[in-house]
Amino acid sequence: MLHVIVLCGGRSAEHDVSLVSAGSVVRNLDSSRYRISLIGIAKDGQVIPADQLKSKMTMADTPVQILDHKHWVELLLGSSPDIVFPVLHGPYGEDGTVQGALEVLDLPYVGAGVWGSAVGMNKIHCKSVLADAGLPVLPYVAMNRVEWEEGAESLVAQITSSLSYPLFVKPANLGSSIGINKSRNREELLEHIRAAFKYDDFVLVEQGIDAREIEVSVLGNLKARASFAGEIVPSREFYTYESKYEDSNSELVIPARLSTGQMEEVRALAVRAYNCLQLEGMARMDFLMDRASGKLWINEPNTIPGFTSISMYPKLWEATGLRYPELLDQLIELGFERWRRRRALSVDR
């Protein structure tokens, strides 16, 4: 049996979502194929005690060992995992930091590598890379904390001269729609930029459009494939954290109501963007489709997408013919494939 260690929790604002995702992953891993261990990382970076972690997660009757009493890196070194499955959403987990530690420890792991994880998480750099490759991203203005503190008026002038309301204000390095707000006027724009800086030192202000929210799951390493597309019909004005996780009124339309041509276009664009960002293992690629023109814009990738019972990533693969447990099997095999391939690279100088 392969020993799989699932990492969950983490230091980001998406800590609680990670616990729900990890519980779902553990329940769907084939316990006849895998010996499953679980490490919970608290918001302060320490390990969550086993009794506390067990009380926070729903794992049904899946046999799982919860590891604690040491730092999570010590637990990894002392537990001899065959592979690590990071289910850590947001900073300090999805952004290349944990991936870098696993690379140094020479441990196979599920998902994108250091570079792909870091760029995929950073909305500013991600859009820059995609735009340089000629892929469609909405116009935006980026800023850092010092630029805002020293030149707020000039930045607002730049934003309002190049973009038009409504605008979306986003922390550059966060997911689950945390810290994202829709600004309809100058007063809201100022308020929302200040709010975004509570989460990150870098903020993105993006052109808002009247759009449908389309999502595609991508699976693979250097050769990737895309699921059918799905559509989010949010219960609120856009797909906020609350409409994702705190109410049950958002609608997931799978497959999305698209023409055959539109479905082929968005699936192909998802794979192009995935390859452009050098992603591996998995990602959910999110798109905005202009309601008037039908034009597709790449919104962002999610390199460790949600795995909860309502999450689009596994649901889209199920609709495409790949059951959740089989999806996890393939993700684990892709982690091994990438690790073996990279180990075979020459280190001669």
C-alpha cells in the first residue's frame, strides 16, 4: 500500500475551506490502495493536535492516522510518505512555499511545482504571463502598498482614465473570493482598495464586465486534458465567499449551456493557459464570458482547487466520465510521474 500524507489547514484565510476539502479527499481515497495519514497545519504554522483536527473534519469511517506532536516538516521526514497531497488553499500552501519545501525534501507531491504554483497564485504576474503569450485577460491596474500610500490620488486617476465602472478590486495572492469587492463609484473603489490591502501587499483593480462565470477542470503534466466546462450561477451579484460556502442557493450548471463551438473553444483555451503557466497535476481554470459578445476572458487558475462536496473541480470530471476516487488515483500517479521525470534530469555542471 502506498503511504499518502494529506496536508490541510494552513496559515491563510482559506484555512477552514482547506479542512473541508481535505475531509472530502480523505473520504474518497481508496483505503484498499493507500495508507492515509493526515497533518493539519494551524493558522500559526504549528501542527493541529489530533483530537482538535478530528473534531473539525468529516472523514466518515475512512481509516486515517492523524499525525501531531512535532513540526509538520519533522512529521514528513519521520513518517516516510510515498507521496504528499497538499490540500492547502491560498498563501503558505498553494503559492509554491510548501511545494519548495517538498522539493528540498525530495518528496513526490500532487499538483503544480514551485514556479507554476507561485505564478498561478499571484493574479498580477499570472495576467502578465498570459497577456504576453497573447491570451485574453481583462484590462487591469496593479499597485503595491507603498505606491498606494504615497500616491493614491494618481493611482485612482490612472484607474479611472483607463478603466470604467464597475471595477473589481482583488488582493493579488488569495483565493475563495476573499477580499474581492465590486466597486461602482469612486467612494467604493477607495474603500475596497483599503480592504484588499488588509490581505496582501499587492492589489489588482480589474475591469468589470457583465459576464457568465465558466469553469474548466484540467488534469495532466506536460500533456494535459480538459473536462467539460461548467457554469456558476451565483446566488449573489458575483461568486463571493459567502455564495460559495455559506449559502446553498448558487447553481452549478454541468455541463455549461454552451454551443458545441463554445465548449470546444473554452476547453482548448483552458489547456493553452495551463501549459502557458507551466502548471502540472491539476488546476481549475476560471473564465468570464461576456454576455453580449460571447468573448472569453481568462480570469485565473486555481492550482489547488476546492475538493468539497460542492466544488466544481471533481464535479466537472465526474460529468466528463472520471469518478472522484479515480481522479485522485490519477492525481497521485501524475505526482509520481513528475517526480521521476525531474529526478532523471542531469545535474552535471
